[in-house]
Amino acid sequence: MNSFADLQTTKTVPLSLIAGNSATVSFTNNSSNSTDRMVTSFYELTYPRQWNFGGQTNFSFQLPAKTSGYLLNIAGFAISGGIQPVLYDFTDGSGIQAW
């Protein structure tokens, strides 16, 4: 990487490293130039999880598009006032009533 270049990369991390509900992320500057400066603007961690919403009434999540759809068995979702939950697709504004 030369001066002022931007690097976007993907790294696979074994699930066992985050299984304890915590993870340490670090970035190392391996440049041989002692005055070289490295700045990290963001990182994103995508991982599988259980579908337990922990008693929340709202929960945001993302799923990749799939023509055959998904079967979601969601646990721990608080139903307020007997109103059935609705899953909203913010990409097209559609909603699916949970049953």
C-alpha cells in the first residue's frame, strides 16, 4: 500500500474466537518505515447468532436476499398489547405478519 491508499479487505475469523461473547480486535502497522502512520476508520464483524431477541419489542437485523425465503424461529420477543409482531423489509417497504 502506498501513501494515502485505502485498503478494504475481508478476514475470516473462527467462531470459537468470539464464542465467549467478547472479542479483541487489533490492527498492526507492519511498515518498515518508522514514520509511517496507519489509521483505521471502521471494522465490521458479521457472525451467526441465535434468534433470541432477549425480551425486546424491537430488534433490527439483516438477512441476505434469498429467493426461497427464510424460516425464522424467533424466541424471546416481547409482544406488546397482544399485537402480533410484523417483520418489515426496509428495502421495499413490505411487511410480513408473524404467526
